[in-house]
Amino acid sequence: MKSLAKFLPIIALSFFAVACAKEEGVEAKKLELQELKAQLNEINTNIKSLETEIATLDPEFAKQNRKSILITTATARKGRFEHYVEVTGSVLSKKNVSISAETLGRILTVPAVEGMYVEKGVILATIDSESMQRNIDEIQNSLSLAKTLFEKQERLWNQQIGTEVQYLESKNRVEGLERNLASLKTQLAKAVIRAPFSGTVETVNVRLGELVQPGMPMFQFVGVSDLFIEADISESYVGVLDRGDSVDVSFPSIAKDLKTKVSSVGAIINPNNRTFKVEVVLPRIASLKPNMISVLKIQDYESNDAVIIPSHLILSDNRGDYVFTVVDGIAKKTYVKRGKTFNQEAEVMEGLNGGETLVDKGFREVGDNFSVNIAQL
């Protein structure tokens, strides 16, 4: 044990020396690795710089040296291009009226209920008219007596008996009572509220036994005919839309489409939203209801020989709009003049003649003179 203790300090010193040597070797390798990485970055920078310089001087070298990008293509086609104005409209009725009382009285009956469809002339409500009926009976009795007296006075006048004044007074009394009777009968007829046309009772504003006065609203009544669509169109389309223009109408709630025409174009611009009113006629369709939402597509432009491309392929820079065309496996930056855009398609006014191959998928990864590889789908 004593001999082992003698050598322990020597062993410890040996291990310490080895550890120091190992640590110094790791640090040296780290420094060496950093130097090599720095050299590699410098070499890559020099390579890229030389490739750029050579590509500028030798286009063929650029084609061979550039990595191909996998793309799909689309074709600039020639054909008919149509542009539509799309706006939201609301179905309205020209026969949407408020029916009011025309005479004073208490409600006797209200056969009409909300949502009920009725034909023209059907009774909606009746107003108490007992006092008016008594007045009519009294005037009829008075009229009967006045007619009898007038007939006698007329016979006497024809025999030249009596004065002309007596004859004229008798005649005037009969005519006055007849006018009063006709007026009372007209008032009596107003005590019966009837449907002015065929339609639907939207709201009932009176109850049985309620006292009504002339002008008091009783029913909101909507006709099923004479429906139309009203929409607000931007003032930028003033002069573009005219009466008689064709309109495609769709009703999302009932999945129905139809074709009709513009019936009226407003002459005033709304200063609040800078729009004008447009009305579109509607045929009589049972499923159409007032206030139903509709989508109008009004054609404002067409071209029978247009160059048409997908609108999402058009990019822009400081110079203008451009697309990438493919010529002999190389993407070419081609500037175009864009026309109208509709339904994800755009009309090209200048820059393309139709039939060109365009970069579709991958168009954001390519650049001018990039080598491309067309995927086989």
C-alpha cells in the first residue's frame, strides 16, 4: 500500500497532461474547420459571380448552366370573351300596398289572417255600419214620399195647374234625396274591406272589436303579379346599361336561374353610395317572393375574336403587366396589355396573338430566360 501511494501523484500528473493535449487538439481542429468554411463561401461567391458574367457574355452558357424548373403550361386561346356586371338585387312588387280604413266604426269581422292568399274582391274585414244603414232606410222612405209628391205635382203642372216653382221644388227634393242615398250607399260599401287585387295578406294591424278611423292602416297587402328586381349599379357604368339589355338572374335561395331584360334605368345618382337604380322585369313564378335576394349578371362588353388567358398568370412590375411564355424550353418574360377580367379569365389586348404556351403552375418560381421542364400530366 505504501509503494502504491508513492506513485499516485505521478499518475495524476500524467492524466492532466493527456487532457490538456486533447483539448488543444480540438480547438485546433475547430479553427481549421472555420477557415475551410470561409474559403468555401468565398469560392461559391466567386463561382456565382463568374457564372453571371459568363451568362451575360454567352447566352448559350446560361441555358446549359441554369437548372430546369418543373412547370405545367396553359395556352393563350382565341375566342369569344364576355364581361358582365354582377350586382345583388332585391325582388319587389309594384302591388305592395297598405290598405286603410275609409270610414269610422268598430271592427265586426276579420276573416283575413297573415300569410293568406286571396283573390281580388274577397272580404278582408267588415266595419259596423248599423247607424249608416238606418240613415239609408230613412232616406229611402223620404225619397219614396218625395217621388209620390213629385209625380202628382208633375201631373198638375202638365194640366197647367199650380206654379212652376212648386214643380221645380218637388223635382229638386227628389234629386237631392237620390244624391244623398247614393252617397250613403257608397259609404256603406266602404265598411266592407275587400282585396284590391289577388295577392297575399302580409300583416294584419286590426283586431275584432277595435275602433278604426279613416286613414288608419289595417292590412299590408302584396300582389303576386308585377314583380320586379331593383338593384344599385355603380356610376362608372352610366351609359353602358340601357333599357332592353339582356340580364341573367339567379336566385341562390331557390337555386333558380332565368334570363330577362332591363326595364328601367335610373336618371339620378345617389350621392351617398354613387350608384343609380336599375329595374329588371320578372315573369310570374310561384316560388318568387317579394324581398327575395337575387344576383344580376348584366353583359356590358363582348369580343368575338379575343385572346384569352387565365387571369392569375398575369404578374406586374414597374414596367407593367407580363406573363411567362415558353419558347424552346426557356421561359420568356412577355409584357402584355390587359383588358377586362371576368370569371378568372382576362382578355389580352396587346402582347399575345393566341396559341402561345404560358407557364402555369410554377409561374412564380421562374424568371426571364430560365430553363423549364414541362411536366407530363
